[in-house]
Amino acid sequence: MIFLENGKYTALLIFILMLPLASYGEIHFTDVTKKYAVGGYNYFGGHGICWVDVNGDGRLDIYVKNVAGYIYHVPNNLFINYGDYFLEEAADRGVTDAYGFGTHGAVFADLDNDRDFDLFSTTTFDRTTAHNHIYQNDGKGFFSDMTYNITPPQNINTSARGVAAADFDGDGDIDLYFSNALPNTDPYNPSLFPPKRTKNFYINNGDGSFTWSFRGIFWTGFVQGVVAIDIDGDGDIDIAEAKWTPPSTIYLNDGSGHFTDAGGEMGLPQTLGVRDGGMTFGDIDNDGDLDLALIGPGKVDIYLNTGNIFEFKQKIIPDVLSGGAHVCFGDFDHDGDLDLYVSGGNVYENDGTGIFMLVLSNISGLKPSLDTLDPRGSALGDFDRDGDLDIYIADADYYNVLLRNDCDDSNWIQVDIIDHKKAIGGIGAKLDLYVTGHVGETNFLRGHREIHGEYGYLGQDMPTAHFGAPSGNTYDLKVTFFDKLEKVIQNITPGQKIQVSYPHVYAPLNFSGSRYENKALFYRESLIILSWDENPENKNIQSYRIYEMDSGNRTFLTEVSADTFRYMFRDVEKDRQYKFALTAIDQNNREGEAAYLTLK
């Protein structure tokens, strides 16, 4: 039994698995909320938080999702980071999203593959119209409402909490999911509801429009938090939901964007009547798969992934008696493993095996966290660009809190991803950091990350993978893009942020053609000679393919070696128009973008 002092409570902590009293790592935070004026409202407040660079200036901005149970048309906050200060600009930039009783779930993602972050936001229903909204970023951080692109048009009110953004159907663009797709969720009803078939997906059609559809996830009771990530490691994106009354569960993707409930068979507890707040996945024991933290009032349950069966590992009783909403995983001390933060509570240091040890608030500086009145979601981001993970906490009853991490070293690596559709954010990408020269060897794995959107209870971390990487070593990074292509970056020195782009195969340059007549024969033979230059952006090209185009359709003509930049077609029709396409093929047999040519 351990007694901890709290500004609001004296809580008796009983650990199912006894833990050391304190950890003496380098974890310490400073409250900088007033310095940067990012507290938000004090009379109704924050439920969720997104760290995202909306205007592309390289600095993380803060989006706060606000809810009030007694005020209509509650505006959200967008704090733009100007380096030395933040300014609240939600109204000017078009993302107050002030509908109904406010916003619970919202997530930023590159929905149109144009290298900026768009916004999907939900509305909380209570006697007013409550429809979800999609906002398109113009690239400079100003947004236009594109909700009219959802078909069929929304015709019901919803009470969404958690949301998700991922390429659920594997077609190369980001789809959307939202929970509680009905107006009356009756969250405090202890009875089980019969499953309801509700349309809760907006499937991205790739042309700016979305199809509102059902994909196998039935509503069985009130949902709090949602997370979308590859839980079973099979290469597609699954969904997990934290619920009240029915047990929290996992829905496995069949690869085409249709889902089946598999929580029980994967080892999740099937207890009824529990009010879970959120589910957070991360590799806490550095074995390359996703482990789980499941949080509810008065407890955080830790499960290790043992071959897609989650086995109970540890119970933490945090001193956040009013919350039980959200858990963050992050390497706060840069020692190479994921630590744990309970929203509105304390931080727990990982001992390297996935066991968490309390760091007392007089060491961590987290008294401002413990002093929050009604902590809800929180999220991690490096707002000051010093390489460590800072924390923003949403407080539903008072000012929100920004905590700066004081780790202040160079024992870190950060990675941004540009994916196979040239989209920013890298949702669905997996990153594995190894000691140099040991890629693929589990004993030398120093971190596994999977980039995803909203998780736990309404939190979205910065869309940048962060690793603690102790100095004295160099590291190799293996990136597995969502289409399963792998790329290895070697000999990375800690203390830097890198960008890893999908190894695109680009179109050859200067594709041109000429007609000639061969007069050396007994008849005049018409010829076409095509020529092109290699694209210096391409690596490891093995060949080029030439096609004839007809009404948008390709007909294969020939394939030539990588050192060939000229090809002649003989005996062509003199008066006919020809259209050609030329592509490069790399050593993985991936065919790149085409160059086109029309000869009249």
C-alpha cells in the first residue's frame, strides 16, 4: 500500500503488482500554460486535443475540442504556434466548429493527398442539429467546410465521441470512422442494448467525396474512445473501442475495410458494466508488436501482446479519482522505452520490460497535472522543437494545461513520413529503430512505432514518430509503408529530425518523338523514333516500358533496358496520330508514373 499526496485528494494506492516507490530518472516537466496563453476557457472546457502543424511552418499548433453541457454552439480553440508565443485563431481560420453542444471527437489527416492536414470533426447532439463536418486545408492553415461532399447527405443527429482516420479499405486514401452514430446513446443505462446497424464510416472515394456506409461495426452501447491501428499485425488497420456497459473490444479488418468483433478471442476482459475511457496501444517491451493500456475510473490495466492474445501484466491505480479517461505512451526520458502518462495524473517510468514505476510529482513536476479539476484527453507533441515530448491536458472544468518536458538532451530521433500517395502524416506507417547493423534482429530493436490519429479518449499526438535514442550509438531505421514496401535509413545519429519519403518511381524526363521516312528501301517506310532522359530522382531503375494509348487505355508495346534512352518503331502509319506512355521500372518491379507524348 502506498499513500500519495495530491492537491485535491489523499488517495490510497493498491498495486496488484507491487511497484517501487519512485523512479529517479530524468523525467521533469514545467507548467508553461500562462507563458504561452494556451489555457483556453475556464467555464466550460476541453475534452480532447490534437497536436498538428496546420499551416506548414514546421511548428506544432494546438487544437482543443470543447464541450459544454449547458451552452449551445461551443467554439473549439486553435492555438497557432509562432515560436515565442501562440495566438488563438480558430475563427479566423474556419475551424471553430461551433455546432450543437460542442465537439468530442476530431482528427487531422491528409484527406486529399496534397501534403497538408485536413480536419474531420464531430458534433455532440442535445436537441439541436448535430452533424459531422469535414474541413479542407488550403495549405496555409485556412479551412473550408466540405461536408457537402458526403453522400448520401447526413439525415440523422449523432452523439459521436471517439473518431478514427485511416485507409481502412486499402485503396490509398484516408477514410473516416465515428462512434455513436445515433442521437440517443443513453450512456448511463446499465442495460445491454441489442446490436444496431448504424452507418458509421465515411469512405474516401479519392475525388474529394465520401460515401456514408456501414462496414460491420454494430452499435452495442455507449462508446467513449476510439483508436485505429494495425492491432494484429497483418498489414491492415483495425479499430478498438472503449465502452460503457458492454465490454471494450477490438474489431479486426478483413483487408477490404469490413470488420468483425474479436475482442473476446484476443483476450480482452468480457466484464459487463465497466465504464472504460480509452484504449492506447504501443510497444512497451520492444518486441515489435502492440501492447495495450485500458483505462477506466480508478485503474489502468496493462496487457502484453503475446501473439495477438493480450495477457494481463499490471494494474496501476492512479490518483485521478475524477478522471479515468486517457493514457499516453511516450519515451519521456529518452532511455529507449515507452513510459506512461495518465491524463491529469502522474507519469510512470518503464523499467525496460514493460513494467511501470511511479515517478512522484515532486520529482516529475507534475503537480499542475494533479491539480486539474476534470482531466479528459491529453496528447504529446514537441511544440518547442527541442526533441522531447511535451504534454497538453484538456480540463473539462477549468483551464487546460501545457507542460514542457525539460529533458533537454540530444538522445532522440524524430521521423516524418511522406507516404506512397505523397500524403503527409504517414498514417498506417510502421517504424522500427535498430542499433546500426542489426536490422531485423529483435534483441537490437530500440523502438517500434505505428503512426495513427486519435486514440485513447480524444487525444491525437503529433504525427511524427519519436524515439528515445541514447547517444553513443548510431541507428538504422526500417520504415514499412502502408502498402508494405520497406525502406531502410542507415547510420542515423541521435539529436535530429528526419523525413522519410516513399521511394517513388518518377516519370522519365524530356520524353519526345519524331517521324522519319526511310528512303533506303524499295518503298518509303514511315518511322517513329522516341527518346527520353533518365530522371535523377529515380534509384535502381532496371528497365523502361513503352505503351500505346487509346481512349485512356494502355497497350503494351515493348520493354527496354535501363541504359536505353532511344527506341524506333518501324512501318508505322504515316497519317495516323499516335499517343505513347513511357514508364520506369525499378528493381522491385514497381512501375512508376508515366510520361506522355502525342505525335500528330
